[in-house]
Amino acid sequence: MDTHLLDSSVNDLMDKFGAGNHKPGSGSAAAFQGMVSAKLILTVISLTAEEKRRHLYSGYINELLEYHDDIKKRIYPELSKLFQSDSIQFDKTITLRIKRNKETDEIVRNQLRREALEELKISISIPLEIAILCQELAEIAAFVFDYGFRSARGDSQVGLSGAVSSIAGCISIIRLNLLSFNSDEYNYCKNILADLEILNTKYQSLNKIANSKIEVLREEFDNKIPLFKGINDLMKSLRKDNGTNIEAYVRKLQNLIWDNKHLIWKKDVPLINLEILQPEYIFKNIMGYDYISSSTYGVKNDDNQISEVAGIIDQKNKIVAISNNFPIVVQNFTAAHELGHLFLHDQPILHRDLPINFAGQRKFKDKVEIEADKFATYFLMPTKWVIKEFENRFSKGTFKINEDSAFKFNGRRVQDLQQECKNIRGLSRKLSSSESYDSKRFTKLSDVFKVSDEAMAIRLEELNLLEY
């Protein structure tokens, strides 16, 4: 051929394959399939080796890079050469066959037949080389699927299946061409068949591996179905319930998150229950929302003026935005509040006004805002866990100011503690923010639950954990 096939445009090349001619033929198609697989595997390895994710694959990165080098410098160039060679070589065989069929002289005709068979032997050796290269490529692709960039496993699987398919095609090509030989070439055919048996055994094994990778992806999604179904059922039930039993449903949500924590957290999987109370992860890894943190968000108020808000949820476009103008504990509560809107309400856009202790909040909250606050409270400060942590720090039952409890605050007197905590809110704030009691030091309750001292204080009062 005068023109190198790989210099053709994709459309021209596809037209050549579809023209019904022998150039390029099935051997070139098998090589081309291997070349596409090689490029896909190179892409996955390159993505794996990017600086931002290389550390995630540090245990295998050196081996992956060695494979990358081998594919780029040896396997792909050889497949490229064989792609062109197959078309040229098989054309020689076909040309001799055409001459043979036209020849009337029996002696010349016999000579052309023998020459065509010799050329066919070379033609058989090319798909055999292609198959061996694709066998190597398939083995590499399987490794890359397991240990390369997980989000690009689609490319890894296509590369693997493409290489395996190329092997199958080469086996078929060789078997078909062997039918042209007679008993005088028995020994030659026997040797080729021995190579084919080895190749076929490899093909069967690699084909099982390729199918197993498809099963891996199927099983991974199937594992998510109970989570997805549970979330959707919860949302339907919460909205149907009209906000009358929020806490019970939030407990179900927490149990669902805990049971599926390995699906939600790809790394740093929570080891204790309190670590799952992260609204950002629920938005991003379960609900498919974009989670944005920025400086200022505003909405129009009743006077048509822009009022600053702590957070906004846009359910139509699946975006939640949290203002980072406030302390992290306020941002956390706001995120949980917006999560409440997601589960409880179907309005397209909802927002949380400025939280407690910040100017500008509404004097009277709408029903949906009250419900979202309740959801956030139950989500971030579950009854059972709050009681447990409270009792670990202070005492079982209701906390009261008396001589014993006052003394456990660094030897205080009752009147001193009463003077500091002038009412029940003062006492609840004291208990929420205390870092020591009865000669024990500990993390304060508000930090344990990642909420403000005020939010924690209100929760303690709601649970009747103290009296004044």
C-alpha cells in the first residue's frame, strides 16, 4: 500500500474497513482493537499518576508506571506496525491467489498456489504476534482495573475487553487460514495448533477475568441499592408524615448511614457513631449535590432588600451553599438545617436565616424553618448519644445544683455556682461548655457534637437533663 493506514482519518479508516475488501482486513482490525485498548490503559495510568491522586495509589504506582512505559515504547508501536503489516502481507496472498485462479498453465498455477501458501504462513504469523501482544495488554489492563484510578475503571474494562476480543479474533483468523493447508503441511499445522492451544487457554482465562470485572462493577452498584432505596423511602415517609415524627425518621437515617458507611466514605471511614454526623458527606456522597462554601449569600426580604442568610438549598439544580462568614459549628448546623429541607420539603429553593446570636434573623420562623431546625437538632445531637456523653461527664439522671455537684466544679460553693448560672439557660450553657468535672478533664459537649454552646445548651434542656 502506498499510504500508511494510520495516516487516514478515522472516517476514512472506517470506510476502508467497511468497503468489503481484504485491505485492511480482520487481522488489521484485531491489531487496531489492541491499539485502542493500549491507549485507554495508558490514559488510566496517566490519570492515576497525576499529582493530586498519586498518593492514593502509592503502593502500586511504580508498577503501573513500568507498565505505562512498556505499552508506550513496545506494545503499542509493535501493534501499530502489525496493523500495517497485516494489510500489506495478506494483500500479497490474495494477489497470488487471484493470479493462480487466472492461470491456465497447470505448472505455473501450481507454483502460484505454493507461493500463496507460503505467503499465507507469514499472514498467519502476524495475528499470532498480535494475539500475544494483546494477551500481555489484557493482563496489564486487569491489573490497572484493580489498582489504577478507580473512577476510570470504565476505560480499564473497555481496554481489557477490547484486548481479549482481539485475541479471540486472532484465534479465529488463524484457524480459518489453516483450512487452506493440506496433509503435506501437517507438521506446520500441528505446530501452529500447539501455539493456538496455549493461546486459547490464556484467552479463556482472560475472558473470565474480563467478565469478573464487569461483575465487580455490577456488585458495587447493587450494594448501593439498599442505601438508595432506604433514602428515597425515608424522604417519602418524612414528607407524607408532615413533620410530626421527625426524630424517629432521623434515627432511621443515622442507622442507614452507619450501615452503609463504607459506601459513603471512600477513605477515613468513621470508626464511631458520632463521626457519621457530617451533613456535607451526605449531600455530596449520597444525595448527589454540589456543596459550596463561600463568603456571603443573600435573598430578597419582604421590603425587597437583600438580606444575608446562612445557607441556601436549590433542590432543582442540586446545589447547597453554606456561608463561611460564621464559625464552623454554625456552618455545620446550617448544613444540617438544609439537609432537613431536602428530606422534609419540596420547595425548589429554601434558605436558613442568620442563626442565633447573629443579627437579622426573623422574629417568627415559618413552619418549614422550624421543622428544618428540628431535623438539624436531631441529626447532629441524637438523644441517645447526647444522654450517653452527658452521663459520662456529669451524672446519671437530672443534674441539679447542690453541694455535691457544686463542689465537683473545682470546689465551688452552691451560691457561687448559682451566682454564675442565674437561670436554667445559664446552667445548661455551663454544662455544654465545661471541660472538667469531678477532677476529670474531657472534651466539652458542644465540641463533641460539633455545634455551638448555645445549640448544645438548648438540646440539654429539651432532654430534661438538668433542673434549676
